[in-house]
Amino acid sequence: MRLPVDRFLPFSAPLALVALLAACGGSAHTELASAPVTSGPAADYPIVLGAPFTIDGTTYTPTDKMNVDQVGYAYAGSEGGTAVSAAHRTLPLPSYVEVTSLDTGRTILVRVERRGPMSGDGLVELSPGAAAQLGIDPAGKTPVRVRRVNPPEIERAALRSGQQAPARMDTPKSLVAVLLRKLNPGLPGAAATPGSTPLPGLAGIAAEQKGPSAGKPSRAAVAAAPTPPATARGRKPAPSRPAPAATAPAPTPSPALAAATPPADPAAKPAAPHPAPAAAHGAHVVQVGAFASKANAEASAAKVGGTVSPAGRLWRVRMGPYTAQNDAAAALAKAKGAGYSDARIQRAD
């Protein structure tokens, strides 16, 4: 019996589309398929990666990971029209990123739909619509930060339909300066390669820039700051013990003092000398966090009853020192209860 072929097309077409996308994944020019038209969250699936490819002698391997935070250069391309979309070399297709102009601090939400840029040192290629919303020069390149995010469905739907997502808050100038130092290897403290520089821990610095109420310092900022000598609240660090001076000869007692002193009993044993008190080793401190702003550090110290001390370019907030581990654990619980989940116990110097 002959079966009508058109009854099976609705079921076979999606499978054929998936096979076609997998077959085209190895091409550097892979783009997100536009058919069939799907609405709702299903329009972001299936996610396409593709095989590694090479551009200008560099091999790029597409991967699906969320913690993507890079600085590089953005170019305005010709694809995408008025839609707010972008091309990236390794992010999944589709995915969503926040793109920040390091010239102005303006941040927009963009849907990554294509592979690219296909030449040069660009990190991302923006559609004309995305470039216009970000306000970049269509004829040049702009330093940017690209951070993968997971926006709500209402914003995804707006980008899928060619509309703009609601504007983001501008990035503070102090954080923009940090990002530019990561991008420009000529600035102090920068160790970056233009085009794709990872930025560990910058989310914590961004939260700290909004004030003490914004929450917790980043674990990377806490671990990276140098450790100063531990100090108790209101107490200066104990001075280092000076080297012992050369032993001076004992003074000769006066005749009157010698006559008043009874002679020593030769049978008596000399009294054992008292041992010198041991140095205070094993004391603990609770490190609450490190802040770029002294005012924010002082506000956090007041919140947990800690002290503030300089640590390079940062301001460190610490509690203690404590001689007992239980006291340090109680202070740690207090810091975590105040919202500093990255606080930890350290051995005092």
C-alpha cells in the first residue's frame, strides 16, 4: 500500500535541518539557520557549535561555556541589518552577550548569530543595528568588553524579532579604566593580548563600584591582594623584636651592697631560669575582602567590626586577630551573615 509522502514531511524536516546544521558546522562561515520560523524559547535551539577553524594562522574552537568575559575590539559589519546581532568566533550560535563600549561605558544586549570576524584582530563584529545602538564608529574599531549572559525570555524575544532590548546601566568610569588596562598591554599592570583577553573576577569589582550595599567582593580580588600584617581594631602591629645587643660586663657592686648581701650557699641549687614567653604563633584573622574604594572598605569594616589597611592599590578589610580557632570561626560566620560570602580565615603574619 502506498503511503502519502506529505504526511511524513512535518516529522522528517526538523531532522533534516539538524543534519544539515551538523554538516555545515565545520565551516568558518556557519550562520544560524533562519528556517523554519519558530517562536518562543524553542527558537534558541538547537545550539550550533561547529568544528575548529583557522583565521590568519590562528585556530579557533567553538565551545559552550557561560563564564565568557573578554576585552577586544568591535567592528561594524554589513550583515544583520537593523537587528541587534553580532558575529563571534567561538561562542555558541545563538547566544547572548552584553557588549560594553570602553570609550563611553555604554552597554547593550546583543544576540550572537554568526561566525566572525573573518579577518583582523576583531573580537566581535556587530550588525549595523547593534553598532548604532552602541554608538560606535562604523568606519573604525572600538575597544569593547564582551560578557556572555542569560537574559530573560522577554529580552530574547525582542532580539529575535529584530527589536532592541532595554538599555543597560552604563559601566562606571573606574571599571572602564580597569578594562582598558586589561586590553592595552602598554598600561601598568596589563598582561593582555588584543582580541580575546579573559577577565577573571571583574564581576566582583563591578559590584563593589556601586557601593557597600552592592554586596560581596570577588574571590579573585580577595585572593590577589597582598596580605598585610594582621592588626586588631585600634591596635598598631607589634614592632619587630630588635637584635640582642652585645653583652656588657656586669657592674661591680658597691662595698655597702656587697656587705649587705648574704654569701651564696654552695650546696643550694641555682633556680631554673623562667623560659621566655613564646611568640604568638597560630593566631587567626578573618579576611572579609579587598576594595578599590577606601570609603567602601570603611563602610564594610564598620558593618562587621573590622579594620581597614592598605594593600597595594586596594584596601583590605579584616577581623581579628584571634588566638582561638573557634573565635575566628564565629567572626567568619558574622562576616558571611553580613553578605560577604567570600570571607575566609587566614593565619596571621
